[in-house]
Amino acid sequence: MSLSSRSVAIVYHSPYGHTEKVAQYIAQGVTQSGMTVHLMQIDAVDWDALDQSDAIVLGCPTYMGSLTSNLKQFMEQSSKRWLARSWQGKLGAAFTNGGGLSGDKLAVLQQINLFAMQHGMLWTGLPMMPTGRSGTDLNRMSSFLGLMTQSDNASAEVTPPSGDLETARYFGEYIVQVLNRITPL
């Protein structure tokens, strides 16, 4: 199996474009590593692409300390795949974006992690040590369960900051590295 025949699916909900921007940077990290990416908004899910992907990465904003109802609906719609164990053994990962520095983003990552575990998926987090707390620093949220990014109350054209976006790109690269370790070519 060649690297280009393997794929990562990234499913996200992004009402204002911030989470979509993060998803695009994760996708850049995946494609930089030579793997195919299926980038899909939550309202246009390609279930066949998900079933055939080697990894599924889920993301949404953090709303009121939880994931969005749109992502929750997606989770519920996956129940036939849960029963059939269709995603068992796939790699799972998650990301979330919010306005606050904390905003209970960890709760969103935990909810997505539990969903992946119920499907029998394998999990990868973000092993990057934080480099600081400014907008140009990598993993400034100090997250290890998955990717956390923060957007100011501004348009997606100017936020999240560059450090968060570079962390997202690294996260995509790392997901490919993990796939290569667990399923070598």
C-alpha cells in the first residue's frame, strides 16, 4: 500500500469559520506528509470516505463547555457503524477552538475521545511541549489529549493566531507519523 492510497478524514463543524481554518491547517500537515486528506464539513459528510479512511479527526468549537449539537448529531448518526464495529482499529484524534483561553476545551476533547473509544478506535493526542503563551508560540494551550486553539472575537481572517495554526499543521503531520508507526507501508 502506498502512502498516497492511505487517507485521513477530517470532519468538523464551524459556524463562523475559525474551526474550519484550523481544520485546513491540519489538512495541510497531512498532505505535506504525502497522505490523502478528506476534509468535510459536518453537514456534508461522506460516510464512504470515513469508512475507507485510516484515521478520523473530529473537531468543533467549544460551546458552553461542550461540543456543538451538530457534532453530537453526527456521533449519533454513526450508531450503525458502532454496532458493526466499522471503525474499529482506525486512528482517532480531535481538535477544538474557542474564544476563551480555557473555556472548558478539555471537556470537548474528552467527549470526542470517549466517542472514539466506543467505536474501538485507537487514539493519538498532541505530544508537543508548549513553547510559551503568546500567539506565536506552539501548543500555547498546553493540550496533550488533542489540539486546542483559541480565537479572539474577530473574523477568521485574523484569528486564531499563527502559533495555533502552526500547531494545527504539526498535528496533521503527527497523525501521519502515528499512522506510519501502527500500519507501516
